[in-house]
Amino acid sequence: MTTALQRPSGLWLPLITPFRDGNLDVASLRRLVRHYASSAIDGLILGATTGEGLVLDEIEAERLASICAAELHAARRPMPIYLGLAGSDTRKVAAMIARTETWPIDGYLISAPSYTRPSQQGLYLHFAALADATARPIMLYNIPYRTAVNISNDVMLRLAERPNIIGLKDCSADTLQSVDLLCRKPSGFAMLTGEDALFYSALAQGADGGILASAHVETAVFAQIAGHVRAGNQPAALAAWSTIADLPPLLFAEPSPAPIKHWLWRQGLIDSPEVRLPMVPVSGELAARIDRRMATEMALAGA
């Protein structure tokens, strides 16, 4: 666990939460963390959307954090761990932050309140109160197609003035808003795209990295793209992107994380593709498409 308010950048993975027979699958979780500890991942997000955080109880979430931190420590792989939080009651989210103060995590990824659709001033006061509730860093999560409210750039810039609000996972789905924020944001405020299909273009426009569910697969190629862009080698970045650009549409063809879990299960990294209701496993048609894509990948690797 790190302690400094480090500016996030590079490739972050919103780790899936493996289940088996209704319970947290600890063996698969340890295997997953060891696998990604040996990869070029720059940070982990636990218990967020991809991690099915809304169907985890608090005991499970704490155990998830403890196991991940222990495995990273055993692997001697320093890597920041952020916990995904969501809620429409500011007091309850602040209380949850207080209860996690002793957990082995480094910061929080916090989405806007869903369903209630607060005003922009309400959004500012919500996140300001949460920032006051902890000394740990906070990344904002703007995803209006899930929450039904958009955090405006003006509000994000006001929030960026707070020392522990250090970045944004951008899923605004509005290129104009994203580019405007990239042009206006202070240098200490990181902007990471959460739109997997826009990873290359977001980096080309100046984003600091990505928080990408699709990076569970072909992790090294996603990391190479970020490295090429940092080095100013756009042709190499685009060439690498062309080899995996089909993955985000495939892995989001049905509600995430079911397609990713199917892939990881077929790969042998987790023992079950189980999800919790209201999520359901992938359809037979999508399972077949994923299996064909995996077979193609294996054929190319063996060529």
C-alpha cells in the first residue's frame, strides 16, 4: 500500500470479482492477482462496476482488498489499489469511507450519485464532503449513462482544487466534453478514460491513461499502446491498437463483466464464470464468438 497522493497514469485494471457457488472464490482471486502482478498494469480498482461491487457485502469487500494487497506484497509488486464506491446518500458514503480507513487500500474511485440527479452544486458539495472525509486520494467517476447525471467540467475543475481529488475516470461519452477538460485541467489532475473502445484516441488526445475492463485480455498489448503514445510513436501505437480494437465491442456485447469472466474461465484463470444476479452468464451465441476469438489468438501465438 502506498501513502503519497500519487497522480494515477498508465493502464489500470478494474479487477473482476470471481465467485463460485455463491461465494467469493479466493483461490481464483489469488491466481488472478498473481497473474496481473506479473503484467504491465499500473493500478487496480476493486469492487467497482466490473468488480460487481454493488452485489458485494462489506465483509466480502474487505476480504477482497486484504487478499489482493497480500498477493501483491508476496509478489513484491508495488501497485496502488483503489476501492470503488457508489451511493446516493452522502452521509452513507462518508460513513463507508470511515469504515475502510484501516483497509489495505490506497484510494477511492467514487461515482456520481445515481438516480437522484442532483444539481451541479449538489454534486460539488457531495464530492467535497467525501474529500473532507479522508486523507486518501479520490478519483472521480463520471458515467452519466449509468447515473443519469453528468458532472460538468466546471465542477470537476473546482473539485480538482482540493488536494486529494487527484483525477477522473472519464466515461462521459461526450468527446467534446472530454477534450475540453483535457485542455483546461491542471497538470496535477489526471484524466483516465474508462471507455475501452476509445483508449487509443483518448491517449492520442492527451489522456493520462485508461481504466479498462477489456485489459483483462491482451493486457500486454494495451500496455504497449500506452507506452508507444508516451514515447511519441503514434504509428506503433495505432498498429498495436489495430490488433485488439475488436476486443471492447466483443467484451461489451452483453452486460459486463459476464463476457470477461467467460474469457478468463476458458483461459483457466478463474474456476467459474459465475456472476451474481441481476447479472447473468453470457448467451450461447456470445460464448461461441468469444471462443472463436480465443482460438484465433492461440493460432496466431503459435504461428
